[in-house]
Amino acid sequence: MSAQTFKILVTGPFAAGKTSMIQSVSQTQVISTDVFTSGDESDVKSHTTVAMDFGTYGLEGDDTRLLLFGTPGQARFRFMTDILKGDVDVVAFVIDAEATETHAAAGVELRALLRDLRTPAVIAVNRCDDVTVARRLARSLGALDGEAVVPCQLIDPDSGREVVVEILLTLLASMESSKAEVA
Amino acid sequence: MQEVKALADGSRSLMTDGRQPLSGTPSDPSLTWTAPSRARSVMPPAPASSSVALAAPVAAMAAPTPSTGPSADPTAMLDELVETVEDVRAAILASVDGFGLARSSSMSDEASHPAMLAAAIGLARQLVAMGGGEQLRQLVIDHDGGLMLVWPLGDERVLAVLAATTVEQRRVRSFVQARAAWLSRAAS
């Protein structure tokens, strides 16, 4: 991988950890559109993304760059996902393992997104340390067997980097498989 | 406030009522979108024709508006804007996190409308930094069907006014400015 820029769509339900992930891994100042929450959502957290988050990640000694585009999580902001999802190379789908009430809708969303984009996905299962639990959850959401699943604690910056590593590996694998198809 | 005087009598009394809870609150910096003094001095006095045009809707409003005042609901205020300022078609009040708080009766109820306003203002605030500024005053969507003027009201709310291109922006602004502090915290 060299001299290449890849677009990563970071999406998933409200309060899953998307903004935290981008903020923890970005090497440039994150462009974020956080505002105060209101109503019931203010019981869950104080701020929420209303348009997008934007961060970047580059590999040292390599020209590979990831552009991370984070979406808002709530259904009312679906149009932002539609705007941001063009030409995406990998979908990073973030889900909070403990927020079980979000899982059903997240599954519908993930399946629709993957059907639509036909890009590989990395499922980041936040607030989860157990690979088996994370895999089971990812499968229940409709992730395919080959999809990368990362249990993580996105409150911890190192954990965000593990997700980025999976994204890079997924990119590498998809490039190799497309090369194989050409050959 | 000279513009206010240009409005017909009926609407002036509404203004006075609507302004009561606002006294002494123009300190909020996000409300300082007043047109630059250059524009202000260039403004001609309101043409006679527009006063005539205003007379009808204002008279029509006079009866059913005992609701204006501190307890007025924002929907009535947005309807008043549509009815009193020529070429204004609709208005929406939303929270910065994308919930609809009020809309004029002329506006359909679409969950995505307040969400789009929140997203647009969120992004516009970042674009202000790109432009070297610190505070977003106004967002203008100028399109083939008209104009959309979007203002942040304090830290928590957004107001969008949909109008024809021919609208006198100065009048919309003075109407909104007189009520901005109230709209920025009125109960939905």
C-alpha cells in the first residue's frame, strides 16, 4: 500500500462511540459538529454529532492515508450518511455491546448499508472485551463471516488504534482479492 | 429599530408585546447579526406599496392574537412572521441537535427538516473557522426557488426562514431580532 488515500465511513447507532474513536485515532485536528443534546437523549450523553466528524490517520513511513468520516447516529440524520457514504472503501460500524436496545435497529442499518455499498466492513464492538461475544453480536447484526470484528473500549485511545489496524488489514485483503480477480 | 416603525400599526403593537420579555437581552453575541451599518444607511424607507400590502394581513391578525406576550407559543410567532412580512413563506424553529420545536402552519412536518438545519448550522460553524472567523451569524441558502435564512439563536436553537428572493431581508431580521432572545428559550 503506498501513495493511497482511503475513505472510511465510521457509522453506527447513537452513543456507540463513533466520535470517541475518531478523536482517539486522528492525527490531525478533528473537525467535529458536536452540539448539546436535548430531551431524552440528554439522559444518555451531553453532546452529539449533528453533521459529521472528520479525522485522518496516516501510516508512518508510508503514503497510505485514511480519511475517517463519522456520521451522526440518530435516524433523523440519515441523510448525512447518504451524503457521506459515496466512494467509501471500508465501513467501520461501531456498536455499543451494552446498549442492547440499539441492536435491532443497528442490524437493519448495517445490512442495508452493506447491501448498498458492497464494501468490506469492520465491526467495532465497543464496551466489550470478549472476541466470542463480539463475534456473536456482529453476526446477529448481519455481519458476514468474513467481516472483521474487534472488541474494543473506545474510551481508551489504544483501543481505537486496534480498530484502525483492522481497517488497514481489511483494506489490504480487499486489494489483494481484487488483484486476484484481475489476474 | 427604525425598521419596526415602518411596519403597520397592528404589527407594531404585536412587536411591542412580543418584545417585552426580551428587554435588556441583546447581549447574546449570536444575535448580533445586524446588517452592517453600510447596508443600514443605504436602506430606503419602506415603500408605501409594502405598507398597503401589509395592511390586510395585519388587520386580519388583529383579532386572534391575544396570545402574543410572554406566554405566546412559538408557533403563533412564526405564523405571525409569515403573515406580517411580505414574501416570507415559512419558518421553522429547531434545537441544535435536530429536533423540531415549532414551525409555521405553512410548513409540513418532516423529521428531516430540523435535523438538516442542525447539520447545516453544525457544519457552517466549522466553515466559519475555515474563513478565519469565530462566530456564525447567519447562513444563507440562495436557490432558484427563493432564499433560506438560517440563524443560530443562542447556543441551543436554530431558526430558519423560507422566503421568496424578493423578500426584504432587513424586515425579516428586525422581526426575528426583536424576538430572538425569547425564541431562544421559549417552551416548544
